[in-house]
Amino acid sequence: MNQVTDIEIDKINKPYLPIASGKLTKTNGIIIITSSLLISLFMIFILFKNTISSFLQLTIIGSGILGTLYSLSPFRLKKYPLLAAFCILVVRGSLVNMGFFLEAKIALQQMITMNLNNNFNFNNSISFILNMISGLLKSSSTTTLATTVASTTTTTATTAAAAKIIPNLLYSSSYDIYRSFKLLIQQYPESIILNSFFAIFGLIIAIMKDVPDIRGDLIYKIPSFSVKLGAKKMFRIAYRLLYSLLGVTSFITFFSYLTTSSISGNFLISSLTSSISRFTSVLQSTSSTMKLLISVIFFMMTYDVRSRAKKIEADNPDKVFSYYMHIWNIFYLCYLVLPLMHF
């Protein structure tokens, strides 16, 4: 949609895009957008209305509404720096991550419930077995299989209760949505931590996105942060936020690792790691090996983004755009690394 509404600006900032380059007509672009909207609404409200929760429906609808407000007149929120950053932060940083996380949790736990009700039918028991193995790996040597089963059953019951409260957006009140959301957050507090991480990352992307687009924004009077405050300043703010986010994540996981190492006898380190563990409860069940691995990976990413940034001239849109695209690689690498916290 943004390509359809920003053709002239894209001819300056991103002439390689399909519509700006002439490889795709504006009419065909509108057809693709409209078809995608209608197909997605058909899928969530008709085709799969009995198999998905309101969380996924809200994610799709919310993303669509904010994307429309961002690009289309008379709203065109991209003209307002704070609102433009808010749209990107909410959709990419929070809404998508939280919505998909909660939907996946509900779907997996419903599969486990189905296995329990069907006496471990072979064709439907893979997810339950994997969940059991994961639980056993996390458990201490004194934890019994019965305890793990009981824990799994309790988690299943809680998630199933939340799913029953809010079966479908069309039949749910705002209070039901809130009550179900609160119940799931209490069951999965790690979702808040991971969601906060990607929300900050979304803010960084929102800031960095406008830096290489400053030429077209100046010509067409789009008052982005880069136009108002300068490309150099905004580039510096964005990359410092990025390596700080990655560096803090590396620091937290490393000191959490120390709690399970021989160094943890030091009182100062023990006090610090105890505080970190309370703040990041998701790391309490992570093995020491994984904590160290995650810490090293995030340290390498921190070093990478900082060393690359020092070589970038903020006044050179092409180089800044190359760095911006590299940030997306880091973003998706985080999606691959952070799930390791569950092992």
C-alpha cells in the first residue's frame, strides 16, 4: 500500500521498487492489496473462524488498520514523525509478536489437550511428546515424570481456559478479550520480556528507516525525524540504541549464566544475578550452556552493528540503506536465537 501512495517519492528514494520502476502498474498494485485484504478477512472470519483465537484476528485486523492509517489520505500518519514511529513500533515490535505468540501457545496446548483426551493417539501425540521431553530436560534430577505430566496438564488447563473465554472476535466482548489476555500473560510472563525486546527493536527500525529516505522526504515535504533533526543525528541515535539493546541482552544472559557456574560464589555477582533472574524469569529454566551461547551470539551482534556503523557516512543514503537492510538481518536472527532460552 505504501508503494501505491508513494510512487513519486520512491522514484527518488527507492527507484528499484516494483511500481516506482514500472515493473508493476499502480492498478495491479491496488488489485494485489485489495485481494490480500479480502482473502485475509475471509480466512480469519469464515474459513478458519472455529480454529483460531481472537488474538490472531486482532493481530491481522490491527496490522491492517494501522498500515492503512500510515499510508492513505486523509490520515497519512507517515507525515507525523511520532505517529509514524508509533505505527511501526506497534505492528512490527508488539502486535505481531504478541498476537502470534499467544495464538501459537493456544494452538499447541489445544493439541496437547486433544492428546490427553484421546489417550495419546499416535497421529496426534508429537507435540505432547516434544513438550514432555522439553519439560524433562529443564527439570532437576529429582523431578519425576509424574510431576512433569502434572505441570504440563496444569499449563494446558490454564491455556484452554483462556481459549474458551475468547473463542472468536465476532462473539467476544472487550472485557472477555482483556480477561483472556491477562490470564495468558500470567501463565507466560516471558512474553512480556520478549515483546519489550522487539518493541524497542521496532522503534530502532522506525528511526533508521527514514535516514536513507531524506532526499525524497525533503522534496515532498515529509517532516520525518531525519528531515527535522538531521540524518547524522538520527543515524547516531538509532545505531546506539541498537547496540545498547543487543549489548544489554548479552550482559543479562551472561550474568544469568554465572549463577550456574563456579564463579557464582562471589557475593556481588550472586546478588546481581539474583536481581537479574527475578527480572527475567524466562532465563530461570534455561540451561547454562544455552545462556552462554545466547550471550556470545548477542555480543557478536553488538560488535558487528557497532563496527559497521562506524564505517557508515550518514550523508550517504546508499550506505545508510545498506546498513538499514543489515539491521533486518539482525532482527530476524534474534527470532532464531531467543527461542533457545527454552532449552
